[in-house]
Amino acid sequence: MRRHSIGRDSVVVVMGASSGIGRAAAHAFARRGARLVLAARSSSSLDDVAGECRARGAARVTTAPLDITDADAVADMIAATERAYGGIDVWVSASSVYGFSRFEESPAHMVRRILDVNLIGTMEAARLAIPVLRRRRGVMILVGSVFSELAAPYVVPYVTSKHGIAGFAKGLRLELRGQVDVCTVMPATIDTPIHQHAANHTGRKIRPLPPVVAPERVARAIVRLSRRPRRNRVVGRAQGVMVPIRRVLPGVVDAFTARYMELVGIRRSPQPPHDGTLHVPDPPSNTVEGGWRVWRRLWRGRRS
Ligand SMILES: NC(=O)c1ccc[n+]([C@@H]2O[C@H](COP(=O)([O-])OP(=O)(O)OC[C@H]3O[C@@H](n4cnc5c(N)ncnc54)[C@H](OP(=O)(O)O)[C@@H]3O)[C@@H](O)[C@H]2O)c1
């Protein structure tokens, strides 16, 4: 994998740019002066992110409101990007939906939608981007998860989709050797609104599994991968270390993550079932941070 320089001539497409990690990555590329194409479903959020990116120094910004499962819309966006910018150097794939439920009680539409967006939509969009990326020997960065390697109860379709991303990246990397650098970033728990966006059919409130890491750390890892591609980068050491440990002690790590999810991730307080942003986006909740970092919350509370 070769080094790339990211600057005012670089064209970066961020899928899932309206919120969380994608939004933080858009900011980070903007600071390097890149030309940006920002895609997600929420048009109003994308307009906000475009303004933030211009203020941070992006040479040019275009928004593309689309659903990643709409292959025609993705193809149109890629064609428009080629016409306007002449090509694509970096493809960041951060779109995703999330959902909590014991698997046998999961509504079929939730299972299907998580796989459609996180895996099939992501693969199909990547397939459409490959010929354009190849022309500039570009970089594709797929956002997986520590759940690309680990597992937990209550989030089986999501875990399945993220394991799928790991397999997809491994195979694609071999096919595209010397043509497009394919990387995965595997975040641990990150402080984004993903838990506010998640569907929840457990009957109980949910919360992220600590420790919770700043989204800017993932954004920095993504920019680093775009400059110096490598196969994988885990962000969030405390949970990330479970990945190599599980290769040696799978039973111990699986038992731990199952108990951790049951005791910490699923709370006692009741929560009526809902579909979160599975089918419909929620622009007001689209922000970089989810407000889950305890020390940060306490510190802000002391100051206010
Ligand atoms: N936060 C974590 O703890 C964590 C940990 C590991 C991995 N990850 C991964 O990191 C990536 C980003 O997640 P996040 O934490 O930043 O979550 P997030 O804040 O909920 O952002 C998800 C993004 O995906 C977009 N999106 C959702 N459905 C879409 C669709 N059908 N078509 C197009 N865009 C769609 C959302 O925008 P719209 O709703 O406007 O479409 C949003 O921009 C995901 O791949 C996630 O699996 C997150």
C-alpha cells in the first residue's frame, strides 16, 4: 500500500457524513483543505456539515442527500462527483443503522434493514465507486467495528453486518491489490449519537458500553489511513485489546462481553419499542458527539 498526500487537490467522498464519525471525518479532511462530497439521508444536516467544513478550510463542498440502499442515487452521486471534480481519491464508508433486541424477538424488518444498509448498501456503493477510485489509485476506508471481530447479545444483526464488512474488505483488498487500497477502521465504543439513533425492541433502555472514546480519534485514524493505508486500524484500546485476546481465549472473552452487555448495555428502566432511524432519519439528533463521555459531562456540568 502506497502513501498518498491529502490536500486541496484531493477529492474525498464521505458516506454517512451527517452525524458522528462521518461528520468528524468530514471536519478532519476539511482542515486539510480537501474537496468534499458529503452523503447521507438528511439534507438539512448535510447543509450544516457543509458549512462547518467550509469554515474549517475545505476547498469545495458538495452535498448529496441519498439513501445508501438506493443504488441509482449512489451511481448518480458518483457520476456527478466525477463531472464536478474529475475523480475520487478517498471513499469513506461510515453509513450505518443500529438495533437492539434478542434475535428471536427481532422484527424481521429490523434485521433486514440493518443488513441492507450496513452490508449490502455499503458493498453496492463500494462496487460503484471502484472504477472511479481505480483511475486515481485511490483509497477506500470501510468503517467496521470491534464487532467485526467480537460479538455480543442483543445486537446480532449488527454484529453480522460488521463481520460481513471485515470479510468484504479482506476479499476486496486482494482483488484490488495495486489498484485501490482497501482499509478498515474498527472503532470500539465511540461517543456519537448512534445509541440515540438505534432501534430498540428490548423493552428496556440501552446505553453504550464504556469506555467511550471521542469521535475525533476515529476521524484522525481515517485521515491517517487515507495518507498511509494499512489493512486495519482499531480505535479504542481498552475494547480493542479484546480482539487479540479472543483469538487465544474465545470462551473467556465471549462470556465477558455477553455479561457486560447484559449488565451494563441493557438497563433496568423500561423503554417502549421503537425503530430509531432505521427507516427515517432524525436530523435534529445528528451531531458529532452523543454526550456519553461521563467525565466530559461532569466537567461541563461543573462549569454550567
Ligand atoms: N459509535 C460507535 O460506538 C461505533 C462503534 C463502532 C463502529 N461504529 C461505526 O461507525 C460508523 C458511523 O457510526 P456513528 O457512530 O457515527 O453513528 P451515527 O451518528 O448514527 O451516524 C450514522 C450515519 O449513517 C447515516 N445513515 C444511516 N442510514 C443511512 C442510509 N440508509 N443511507 C445513507 N446514510 C445513512 C446517518 O445519516 P442520516 O440518518 O442522515 O442518513 C449518519 O450520517 C458506522 O459504520 C458504525 O457502525 C460506530
